[in-house]
Amino acid sequence: MLSELFLFQLVLSFIFGGLVVALSLYLAERFGVKFGTALLSTPTTSLVSFLFMGITNSVEFVLQTIPPALLSLSATLIFVGIFIQFSEKLKKNTLWFSLLVWAFLAFFIIQYRDNDLQIPILIFFLVYLIINVLFKKKNAKIELDKVKQSMKLFIYRAILAGFVISMAVLLGKLFGPVWGGVFTMFPAAFSSSFFILQKDHGIEKAVAFARSLIPPYVVFVFYALAVYFSYPIFGLYLGTIISLLPTWVLAYIIYLINSRV
């Protein structure tokens, strides 16, 4: 049975996590594609998920979520690639098909029970290399119009992201770290952005934005590994800060590189 303290922390993860992601998307679309890419390359969803899973369980529990989380990162990168590849054929159904592929991959990841990091890291960088090779050459320089902002849009995104984050915390509590790790890396921010951009500006510009997310995607695996090594030494709160600061630096460097392209 879930305690009142856990339910309170679950609600807090929903509110705080949703606000963080929604604010990131708001700033991303307000200041343009390249700046937005840098912001969406910061691990807001995984940050909140790892932190609250640590609060509601333990540091050791968080460490057990990292291997499946890394595999889930690969699935999310494939999700982006599928969205790009099938955009011309499936049009409005592209996002839902991409999410279906992610769910299919997640089903197999949930069966993974090895705490070794080597295989998930190897798989990630193999997928990362393939996706970059396949889609980097197709990367058209298309500037996105600024999305019309509204409180309704902000609340929608906050609810979507908050739901995913709180589900990661809840599933981790109920079913163990594998489920928590998988849903920690669910593409909540990406899918909501694709949906809004496709709705407001068309599939072509949504795809252009998706392509811009591929090169800096490595930041997510960097943060997950930083959490894995810093949490046991520095604890949840200081470990989160120590993991996040160099991740921001890396995201900023990637932003500078992309700004010159």
C-alpha cells in the first residue's frame, strides 16, 4: 500500500516535473530552433525522475534504473529517426506510429535484467552513429516560426510531461527499477513538441526540428552516467547538481557548434 508521504512526493513530481519541461519548451520556441535545441538537450525529465525515484526509494534504486534508462534512450533516438523517415508517407499519423515503435521497443527493454552498463552504452552509441549517418545529410536548414504561446498550451504540456514523470516514479515504486528507468526516458518533451509543431506549422518543419535534436542527443547519456557515478558519492541533491552542471556546459558547447553551422 502506498504511504501518504509517497503520494505527496508523487504529486510533487507531477507538478514540478511538468512545470520544468513546459517551461523549457516555452523558452525553446520563444528564442528559436538552435536555442531550443540546446534547451531540449538538457535532461529535465530524467533529472526530475531520477531525483524523485531516489527520494521515494533509495540511491541504490536509482542506480538500478540507469541500464534500462540507457536502453530506453536508444529507443527514444529510434523514435526520432522513425518520425523523420516516415513523415512523408504517414503525414499526420507519423507521431503515433513513432510512439508505437517506441512502445514496442520498450516492451523488450523491460525484459532486460542485467545491471551491467557496457551493453546499454554500446547499443546507444551504435544507434546514435547510425541515426546521425542516416539523417545528418538530410538536415535542411529550415527556421521554425515561433509557436503561438498560450496558457492552454503551457498547461497541456505541463500535464503531459508531469504525467510521464510521475508514472516513471509510480511504476518504479510498484514494479521495480526497470520500469522506472524505461519510462524515465520516454520522449515526453519531444513528442509534445512534434505534435504542436506539426499542428501549427506542418510536418516539414516538425521534421526539421526533429533533425536538429539528433546531434546533441548524446547529452542525455552523459547525464545518466553522471548520475550513476555521482549519486553514491555525493547523495541525491548535491549529486544532481554535480551531474547537471557539466551537462549544461556540454549542451552549451553543442549549441555554439550548431550556431556556426
